[in-house]
Amino acid sequence: MNERVIFQSAVPLDNPYRCAGSLKAWQDEVAANALGNSRLMLALSVGFTGPLLQPLSVEGGGYHYRGGSSIGKTTALVSAGSIWGGGGINGYVDTWRATSNGLEGVAALHCDTLLCLDEIGQIDAREAGQVAYMLSNGQGKTRAGRGGEARKAAEWRVVFLSSGEISLAQKMAEDSRNRRVMAGQEVRIVDIAADAGAGMGIFEDLHGFESPDALARHFKAAVSRNYGHPSIAFLKKLVDGRVANIDRAAELMKAFQEQNHIAGADGQVSRVLARFALAAAAGELALEFGVLPWKSGDAFAAAKTCFEAWIDGRGGTEAAEDRDAVATVRRFLEAHGSSRFELILGDQGVADQTIDTRVVNRAGFVRHRNDQREYVFLPEAWKEVCAGMDPGRVARVLVQRSLMEVGSDGKPQTKQRLPGINKPARCYVVSANILAED
Ligand SMILES: Nc1ncnc2c1ncn2[C@@H]1O[C@H](COP(=O)(O)OP(=O)(O)OP(=O)(O)O)[C@@H](O)[C@H]1O
Ligand SMILES: [Mg+2]
């Protein structure tokens, strides 16, 4: 089929999909030196995932390398970018320094290939969260046209690699409105510690280079000479026997998921596992095609190491909301535990009078019972404590951890007598032990 397609755009577009050097030189100088370096191997594997998104019907999303300065994060991004293109000053890599509108255009330009976004620190904290959803969900904002009609929003399907000294969650917390990262954002951009823990930043195997610094400089030099060929070689093989190749990719993905399945883990963990499985499968497929000069199983092993690093960084395999529940309540008590609670009598019986204190902007009551300090919240105040999370879910998590009193009906709300209220009121009672919880 020889169909000629001419794309006419309103403005001249920068074409990052350039080629230079050779596939052989790229394999010898870039891919071979990535071997044994899990973060780089994952980045290269991710580089081949774009064309598999649509045939495998999997969702797009991002992989974010987080870590201190000069440990090789950008090096990983430019290496993966060299699969698709390069040239110019920054090679194939784009930056987070953009508005969400600008990033829509950039994402659409990288549909089904790879998008590399360097330095998450540079995006406006207010936009970071929205952008995380936007890039992964594949749709821009719907805008009104000149006549007020709805214009078609830009659409794309993209996998992106990102880097930065902080995580998306930390970026969003910079916003003065103190936005929390939502669990949905966390599964869309998976956060991987860039430092591989071998004392050499992102590297684990130096391949005879005298220092990690020298290896990093080698990578940057090598990808400035050789780029663009690996994606072409991969795509040629992929379309040659397309159906069988896609089946093979699906099979590899499934195998990775089965090998790394964690029994009892939350659904969010399985979803992220699928994201790592996609990268692992793309890497194995690229090595089966002879594009990556590695041996069978290498891409799986690298993806597994990074998946474990993700679980470590996340703090376990429970749902993110459950993990955050305790932290949110604890943060509230750390900040306001001594200023916004009215001291009431505890062991002495019914508290019908307050001890002479003045509390401004009261959030609840505090009392001592059975040698324990307890915080008592009325339902409306409890919503404030939960800061936008589901108050019922937060309460259930605290009950599970024996940090909240349960009523005789097993529910987290208990009836309490409080000063100034004639009838017993439904309250949440939180033990001060929460401040010592790990
Ligand atoms: N693992 C490493 N150990 C020591 N030096 C390194 C390492 N990786 C990179 N460098 C040095 O740091 C320079 C910058 O590398 P790179 O751009 O990859 O770092 P980065 O992690 O992105 O840093 P930044 O956060 O400042 O952007 C390299 O040219 C190299 O000299
Ligand atoms: Mg950098």
C-alpha cells in the first residue's frame, strides 16, 4: 500500500523524529552500556511501548524518575529519547516548563511514540496535578470556537518519561492551597527513585568506565551521534507479522504480571504492575526483534527491580487512600492538637463543664480517659480534618488500626456527652496513639 499522506499545519512544526549515526553504533554505545543498570534499561524499554498502546488497548501514562541533582536522571531520558530522535540542543527531550495548554500540543505531537519531560520542578504547582491526568487520559480541554461552538479537543495516546528532584506529590504540595495528590494521579505517573542504591546514582554497572560521571558523559555523547534508528527498526519488525507480534506482546505482558503478582495488594498496585508489565513486554519484544542487544529476560529483570523500588517508595501495597488516611489525621493533630481543642473532663464522669480555657476556631474536644489522651470530633469538624478525603473511609481505616473508638453497633461514630449539648452527640473519638503510629 503506497498511500501518500501530506500533513498541512498552520505553523511549521519542529520535527524531533530525526535520524543520525547507525543502529549498530546505538546498540554498542548506548543499549549495551545500559545493561545491568535497571533504571536505564527500564527507560529504554519504555521507549518502545508507544506503538503497542493502541493494539494492546492499554492506557497511557508516565514513569517519573525522582532523585537528587546530577545522578543521571536526564541521562536516562535522553538515552530513551534517542530511540525516536534527537538533534538540536536538547535532543529529543522536552521540558515540563510549559503551561498545560502548551503541553497539550506537545503531547499530541508525540502520539503513539514517546514523550520525555525533564525537570518536573519547573511546572506551575497549580497545574501539575491536572497535567498528570490530562497527559495520561489523552484528551485536552474542550474549548469554545469563535462562534461559541465546542471545538474538538486535541487527543493523543502517549507514554511519557519524566524526571525531577521531587515527586508529583511534592510538586503539588508546593501550591499554597496544599493540594493532596490523588490516588488516581499516583497510578498515572509512577514514581521511581532514580538512585539505584549502589552508591553510583542511577547506575549499578559502570561497564569499565572509571566513574559514574564518565559513564553519564559517555551516554550523552553517544546519543548525540546516534539516534532515531532504533524506533524505525522496531516498527519495521512490528508491522512485519503484526498480529503474531501483538499476540506475543500481550503474552509477555501477562507473564510479567503473573510473575510479579502480589497477593492481597490493592487494585492500584495491580494497575501500576500493568504499567511496568507494558514496559517489560516492550523491552523483551525489542530484544527479540534484535533491536536491543540484551538477552532474553533482561528487560523483565530490570522492570521488576524498578517495580520493587516503586513499592518501596510508596510505602507498601495497601491503597494509597488508606495509607494517607492516618497521615492526614496525624498531620491535623500535630498542627492543631494543642490549640484548637477544648479540654473537657474525662475519667471524672460526664463532662458537663469545660475547664477554663479559651479555644479559637474549635475543631473538637480533648480529654484523658484510662490514662490516655483522646480527641473527640463532631461530624462536621471531622470533614475538615479529612481534608477532602472520604470521611467515612478515613474513619474505617482508623478503626482497623484500633486508633478510633467503635460504638456498640460496630460503627466508628459513638455517642458522647459534650459540654453545652444537652443530648449525647454522635462523635468520632481518636486515640492520641495516632501520633506515634508508623
Ligand atoms: N550517577 C552519577 N554519578 C556522578 N555524576 C553523575 C551521575 N550521573 C550524572 N552525573 C554527572 O552529572 C551531569 C548531569 O547529568 P544528568 O543531567 O543526567 O543529571 P540529573 O540527575 O538530570 O541532574 P539535575 O537534577 O541537576 O538535572 C553529567 O554530565 C555527569 O557529569
Ligand atoms: Mg536533569
